[in-house]
Amino acid sequence: MAQTSNLREFQEAILTKLKDAASQVGGESLSRLGVNVGDKRFLINLQDVKEVLPVPPLQLVPFTKAWFLGVANVRGNLYSISDLAQFMGMQATLKSVNNRILLLSTESTEQVALLVDSLIGLRSIQAMQVQPAEQDASFFSMNVYIDTEGNDWLELDVEALVQNKSFVQPTY
């Protein structure tokens, strides 16, 4: 039990340090968490992520949409887990040891987590070119960033996602 507690504390300490370091540049953080979702790369503001974990055991919930994977007990708290790729109309995330869940931290919701294919790591938007995203609600993107290698990164609008009517009501 002590190892689990130490690992949890270690993960939380790293995420806190990353958030602190990212916000020291100014009021707005220039660092984003890069993740793979289906065949797309997303950037997520560090302030929107409470914790990143391997996928825990899931309890299925009957009569819900396919993208709603169920609920998971994370240290005594139940989190609803959604497959972000499948919710956005892409193929369901294939099970892999690289899969991660992102425990979200937003103003409008608690106990919500997203399944992503894999983590890429921190990315600085300072070195990227930005362009406003097209009004493609299926990807909940605020901006599109282009890195120095020419890769597109969609900036996920987590608040818009968790307030979306379909996302809030995963039942039929």
C-alpha cells in the first residue's frame, strides 16, 4: 500500500511542478500536454488536467453510448470514463499499455476522465504557429498549432467538451 501511495504522491508532485513551471512564464501557460487521440494530436492546457493515470479497471454502465466506457474507482472516488476518440466520431481507442486516462479539473464538472491513446509529453506553443480552428465542433478545438516539423496539433477546449449536451448525457 505504501508503494501505491508513494507513486500517487510522486505523480501528483510532478504534475504540480509542471503546472508551476509552465505558469511562471506569465499569466498564461505556454506549455500544453500533448496526447494522441486516434490519428490526431491534441494539446491540453495543464490547468484542465488533475492527474494522468494508466487505465484502471472499469465497471460498465448499461444503456449508455459506446464511447462511455463506464466508471472507475480512483482512490475511493468514482470517475466517469469516456473514450475521447470514439466520442469525437473516430474509431474506438484500441487497448494498449500506452493508453492513459486524464482526470479532468474544470470549473463545471468533477469526477470526469478521458481515455487517450497515449501521452506525447509537454509541448511549448511558443515555438508553434497558431491559426484559429475551423468551427468543427466534433473536435472541440480552440486553435490549431503547427510545430516546426509541420505537424498539426488541435488545442482541446476541455470546458466546451464537458459542457456539450451529448457528453453530459451518455445514455440513450
